[in-house]
Amino acid sequence: MLPVERIIGEEGLTSGAGGLRLAMRLPWYRSLPFSTVEVGGVTIDGEPVDLSDAQVEHDGKSWPLAEQGEQVDTFWFVRDSAFLLLPGRAAAPGSEHVVSLTINVSPPYIPGMTRSNVQVETLQVA
């Protein structure tokens, strides 16, 4: 899989007191502002995940996923993982789950273009 096709980060899926945390990678060849990246959807074991309370975490900062479009001055560098925090979701450490993540990228220098990337991976909860 090419780096621009991989969108589930190496850190995978972890479970904590606040819910699940899914590592994400930027499916593009250069860094972009977070405002140009949209999480199109997540399913776990075929069940769509409600993203209304989801948060994005990157470089020590976090914000509601619903405010992703406002992150014009926060850049996602191609070598960095960002994390999607899913409050209220739980999974036992060591359990395996089929996770599907969709990320849409709309680079600001290519007007009208949106690239959609989907990755499905079986992940073991850390």
C-alpha cells in the first residue's frame, strides 16, 4: 500500500477511560491544513460510528471533529499521525475489530478537487 493510500496509522486502535482512539494518516503527498481534510466516516465491525461527539487530537491540541473546517492554521504534516477520539465507545484490550475509515482531502491549490480514501483493516486493541 502506498503511503498516500494508508490512512489508518501504525498506532492503530487503543482503548482508554475516554473511549476509543484511532490513529489516522494524511493520504496526501504534502502537508495540508486540517481544514482541507474531512473524516468521511468510520465503521467498527460493520457498524457505523456516530461522529457527533468525536474529537481530533494532533500535536498536543484537540478540537471537535465538527470544527475541523475551522482549523485553517493547524497543519497536518505527512509524517505525523492525528487521532480520532471516539468518546463513549469501548473495546477490550487485545480484542480484534474490523475498522473502516474514510478520509476526504480537498487540497486548496486544486480548486474543486476532492480525493476520497477508504481503508479497511483488522486491528487489535492496544
